[in-house]
Amino acid sequence: MSAPRIAVVGVGHMGRFHAEKLAQLAGEGAIALAGVCDADPERAEEVARKLGTAVLRRVEDVARAADAAVVAVPTSHHARIAAQLLEAGLDCLVEKPIATSRTEARRLVELAKAHGRVLQVGHIERFSRAFRAIRPALGRPRFIEAHRIGPYPARATDVSVVLDLMIHDLDIVAELAGSEVERVEAVGVPVLSKTEDIANARLRLAGGCVVNLTASRVSLEKLRKVRLFQSDAYVSLDLGENRITLVRREGAPGGAEAPRITAEKLEFDAADALLAQDRAFAECVRTRAEPEVSGADGERALDLALRIQEAIEPVEGNG
């Protein structure tokens, strides 16, 4: 397959961005933008007109017109739409979280395997230049702290802030330190929606790593920062500003020379992680390679998120 035909299902907040990136890839000849599909016909028409592509009225039309699809519908519909497309023989990139339940996630992974389809999940931080640059320096972190906060959005409030925002950092935690969790403590409160808008979780992983995560979608400022400690290094990773502070220990205790501390600050230009993610998906569709962020990775992050949600006790008066 030289230039796969890729469609976008759901062109709301994130889907619109996906459609724009895929149109850019189509302009490079890497893919063909097969069209856009949305439950709101006017929105689909608007995006299609802007990008010079077709409106696909139904999911069945997507299945006939495309080889693959980006699924960016509201989270509560991820599993239904992705399953329909996988069963029709399409490869899928499903926005995070992969689904809203473990059963749904497992079914999507099994469907992809049974039909020989690519299933990628939209954990975009894996494609950040800052994360990619620091990944080789990270070994066995002993402590991870993550803050992901921002103003109240006009989207994704059909799920809690754990599934909406914290799940990004849970994917990073699982990638760096594993996902075998021995203990979970969590608190969360709804503020403007029916589900948690602020949440904090403390995890102890089987290897001894302790993880502290905070997510809020009702904050005045916007922050996406991860800090990691391991025996020979401290890393501060600013995913919003694409900046890294790396503090290392050089030399081992008890060696001929006393160990010393060095610090390095790295800054990256504004990399387009979404474009990198969509390009990687297109390449997997074309070559049949396993995606960097697989359905199993999405399932793993979802399981962690659900364990945190299940640990949150309802606030009196909101339960």
C-alpha cells in the first residue's frame, strides 16, 4: 500500500486537528484524506469544505471509502465506533482513552488481532520531542510526580478528569516504570461537571516506585510537568514548554574520585506531536508495523485510570 486512504470520524475539538494534520500529510503524498464524518452534518460540511475533502455521512460510508480511520468521537462512543470499523476491516487510531471500560478495551484489542488490523491509541505525549529526547536517559525511576492542569474545557467532560487528562501521565508512568500497582490512594471532586474535575492519586508500584499525580480541568493556569527521580539523575520534563532540566550524578560513590553533580537544560522548538503521531499511524497502516502506542498500551493506561477512579470515594452531597 503506497498512500493509504484515511478518514476522520468525529471532527469536534480533537478530530478537527486530526483532519488538518491528515490533510497536511495528504499534501505531502503520504496519505489520501478519504473524508470526514460527524454526527453534526454542518460541522462535517464546514471541515470538509475547508480541507477540500468529502463528507462521509455514516460510519458505513467511512468503511467503504477508507483503509483506515482516526476515531475522535466523544469518549463514551470510542468502543462502539472503533469496533464497527475494525470489524469492517479498517485500521484505527482511537483517541485516548481507548474506551471507558476494561471490557470494551479488551474487545477492541481482540478485534484488531482477529482481523489483522492496526490499532493505535492517541497518547500524544509519547510523540513529544522532549519526551523522546529524555527517554534514553531514564532507567528505573524511584519517584514520579506529574501535574496536568488547565482551564475548564468545552469538550471531554463526558468522562472524569482522570480519563480526560491524568491518563496521559498514567501512560508515561506505565511506559517508564511498569503498570503493576500494589497500592492506590486517590481523592477527587466534581466542580463544574458531574464527574471529577480535580483528582490526585498516589500509587506504589511493584518495583518500589512511588507515583504522585495531580490533574485538574478547573485551574486558572495551564501546566503539564513531570518530575522523575532515580539513583543517578533527577529530570524535570515540561511537556507544555518542551523544556528539560537534567541533573545527573557523575561517578559512583566509593570510586577513585568523589561523585559530582552536573546540570543540563535543554529546550526544543515547538514540535508538532499530533502531526508526528498521525504520520506514525499512516506509516503503520502502510507497512503493517506494530504501532508505538498499541491497543495494549491504551488498555494498560485505561486500567490504571479506572483503578484510580474506583479508589475515589464520593464527596458527601455529590455521591
